[in-house]
Amino acid sequence: MKLEKSKLYEMVRATGYIETLNLSRSMEEKSAKEYNITLVLSACPYEKDDLRVELKFNEVTDFKIGNINNFYKIFIEVSDMSDCQLEGIRYIAEDVEHGTIFVQCNEIQYKYIKI
């Protein structure tokens, strides 16, 4: 899937409250260092049928999680690092306002989900 920043920004702006944050690691021999992060954002976490967005950061090379103990909306900005020739890093995604999340990765997938 080609990353369309305007579509991703629209989806994140419509939601923005962290509902789930999941870090996983592939244990296959060829990808022993491959981490993936799945982040689900909700428009209002108290509503069961509310709008949610699932962001998947694949082939993560570095990440930082800031203070997630507050209840505020985050906004994730994505920078395309393809031209910088950084090995394994195509995108940097971060919440620049609150420093809640910072991810360096090779691929970002996103979609609306129903829970």
C-alpha cells in the first residue's frame, strides 16, 4: 500500500486517543530483528462502536514511547526518509506535540476498523 499522507492525517485527526499499543517481534530465522508495532486510535475510547484507526508500523528499527499516562489526543506526523539512504528506515512517525510515540520503520499500513 502506498502511503498517502493526507489520508493518514485525516484518519488520525478523526481519532487520536490511544486505545491499544502492541509490540511484536517476528522470530523467523530470516527476520530475527524484525519488530512491528500496532497502534489503535479511537475517537472516544468509552464508546464501543466508535470510529477506530489501526496503524501498523512494520520492520521497526527504533522506537520510543513517552508518557502515555495522560488522556489527550495525539497527532502523528510522518516524514518520508527514502531520499536519506538510511538502511531499513523509510519513514519516521512521531507525535511531535506530546512526544508520546516515535517510530522509525520501513512500512506503515493504516485502515479503519470496527471492534
